[in-house]
Amino acid sequence: MPKGEIVERVVKYVVKEIVDNPDAVDVTIIEQGPDEVLAEVRTAKGDMGRVIGRRGRVARAIRTVASAAADEEGVTAQVEFVD
């Protein structure tokens, strides 16, 4: 199983549940080092605000869930929201 696969699945699932246009959600995993991955999240234009949430609360929650998923894989994860 490639590094970050669990992180990718979990982040993609959570983001798709939040947005209006789930088909436009794209999560890309980039290996940053031997034990670190970066998840880049892209959504449709109007959905990014929903994913980030007020004062970044939703984004923080997504990062927390991604971190827990990364622990399952023995890696650390960062989540970046890309316009």
C-alpha cells in the first residue's frame, strides 16, 4: 500500500461529505520525506469556503482527522487547501 493512502481516502471522504459538488473534489498525496505526506485538497470554486469553515474550524478538524489517519500508517500528514 502506498504511503498516504489511508490519509487520502479519509480526507477525500470527509471533504466530499461537506461540499455541494463532490465530483469536483480532488485529493493529491505528495511524499515530503520518508515519514511525511502532504495532502493537497482541491474543490469547486464555491465549495472551498465550506471546506475551510468559519475561522478555519472545519479545516482544522480535517487536519486533525488526517493526522489520526496518518498515525495508522506510521507517518505524519499535512493538509493544504489549494484554490
